[in-house]
Amino acid sequence: MIVGGGIGGLVTALKLHRVGVSVRVFESVETIKALGVGINLLPHAVRVLTELGLSDELRKTGLPTRELIYVNKFGSQIWQEDRGVHAGYRWPQYSIHRGRLQMVLLKAVKEQLGEDAVLTGHHLLSFQQDDDSVLAHFENKKTGEHIGSYTADVLIAADGIHSTVRKFYYPNEGLPKYSGRILWRGITESTPFLTGKSMIMAGFQDQKFVAYPVCPDAATSEKSLINWIAELTIEDMPSRADWNKEIDKNKFAPVFANWNFGWLNVPQLIEQTEAVYEFPMVDRDPLPQWTFGRVTLLGDAAHPMYPIGSNGASQAILDADALGEEILKQSGAEQILKAYEKARLEPTANIVYTNRKNGPEVVMQIVEDRAPNGFENLDEVISRQELEEIANKYKKIAGFDRESLNQK
């Protein structure tokens, strides 16, 4: 049983089916819709999806990112690097609409595992396990009606940052850890910028703007579907009831009023966007244990992290791959889940801690600290060697340094 039909849960279903395991996915919502905004899939995650036979669908649905660029609050370039195949990887990096990716995965699960492989409207109420199996009880979340109990050899909790299963094992953990920063996210059709396949990050820790196109035809079209994120340091975290709530742009837009870099007009992009949604930047402390007998955690249920370094969805996909690989190596459900935990616990914890220090984006804060009024010569502010060391160190921590990955 996989609890949660998001990206992590669906990829896990595909991977486990590929290695010969019978799988069923239980999703809380009654209808899975193409919701959300843009995300990035790094080459190590694209490798996994390619091995699952999804390369053609990714090519149709996502945009292969050409380069990543960091600039300061005045639009002056700090760092630029090629990404994906343009940087010599065997696999692309994709900028993609989260909901469209979920629909690609859902379609693949139903085609490969059967229409009844995904049960929607099933919210996990409780579960118990013995030496041989796990028994899970589900309810309709809207009505509270008990709608079925199911037994399986293992239960994989891919039920997100507010995971029911995680809360069962860590009942005193409380709310996610708030970073002190709020994200406002939107997606809109606008004029392509730079190469039409560029991902940019502007500003510094307390005020940042991220933008990248997410439609495959962006480079050849006069209009591009651009995903953007505005970020500010705000003392109070919104209540959970207000997360992902549509808000008035005037709450944050005035602070970005002068951020017109010529090649990208930030205030205009914000103004063109019809719906803007608010999220706190949150994570949770890494756990000492994910696996409890025949039950384990995966994705955001196991290791929610700040959306820094384009890693959230990619790490959930790597979890799915690691779990499937351990099934091929180990015998016995509990041994498999423990081996999976051993493979993924420490690497994901390292990313959580690194992202709390701004991950590779720390270069933007370094430049802000050293040159708050801008610069004419970047070399006088930060050396090329320092920039390269920060970028390469993060790739190794997150598991996508090119040399190691290309050998797989």
C-alpha cells in the first residue's frame, strides 16, 4: 500500500511495479487534478523517470532548462551555469508544471498497473501491523465515513509534510519549522526572457525573485508560460488553514516595484498574473528513523525541505528508486525497508540542513553582504573559484555531480 498519490507516491508505484511488486495507491482527495505551479526535475530524477519509460512524456510536457543564472537585486549577474544535457549530463533538467507532471504519472500508473491501482477519496484513518502484514483503515475525509480496510505486506507513507503516518510515530513533533520567509507563487503567459529556457534567481535571502518557463515550446513562441516565485522575510507564519491561499498581490508587489532588469520586468510579470498563492517556507527536522517494521516514510513525509536547489520532488523520486532497488537486493519486507532507510536517511538530512543555509543560493547573500549597493567588477566581490566551489559542493550533497551521475 502506498498512502498518497502525489509525485513521490506515483513514482514509487511505477518503480515497485517495474520490479515485480503488486501495488495499490490510496489518495485522500476524490479527484486528482493538475494543480500547482512549476517545479524542477534534476538530472538524477530524470534518469529514474527515463528508466521507467517516461522520457517521451517528459519531453512533451516539460522544458529542458538551458541555464541557471543568479543575479543581485539590480539584475547584475553573479553566476551562470549550463544545466542538464547542456552541462554534459546524460539526462536533461526539466522545468515542468507540477500538476501536469502528476497527470503524466497518474496516466502511466493506470496504464501499467490498471485503473483500480489508484483509489481516490481514501484518507488514511489508522493502521496496525503484525509480524506478517499491515492493516490500514480509510475514511472519506469530507463525511468521516469509514470506507474500507485493506491489508498489505508493507505500507509506504508518501502523504506529504502533514503525514498521518509520521504523526503516528512522532506525535509531539508539532508544526513544520518556519524559515521566517513567505513565498508568493504564480504562473502566467508572458514574453520569453533571455534564451527562453533560462532559470533565474534574483536578490538575496530576505528578498528574492525566481522565474523560469515551464512550457516545451517557450523558445520558439512569442509567448511563454512563466512560473515565478517572490520571497520576503516575514516574521509571522500564516496559519495552516491559509496555506496555498489566493491573496492580494499588493501584499508584496510594491517591494519589487523597481526590479525591472531590462531583460526581465519583475513588476510587470507580477501584474500580468491573475492568481497568486501564498506559502510559508517550511521544513521539518530530519528524523532518526523512517522505518517501523513494515511501515516506512517517503518524500515529504520523510524529509520535507526548503524549496532551495530544486530538490523537493527530485529527492522523492530518488526515494522511490532506492526502495525499488533494495527490493532487488534484499529478502524480507522489514529488511528491504531498513536498507532503503539506510540508503536515504543521511543524504536527505544533509540536504535539509544545507538548504537551511541557503544551499547554492548562498552566493546571492554573500554578494549582498559584500556589495549591498551593487558592483562594477564581480571579481572584486567574489572569486570565480569561490563560486565554483559552492556550486560543486551542493551538487555532491544533493547527489547530482556530473561525473558520478553519468557513470550510472
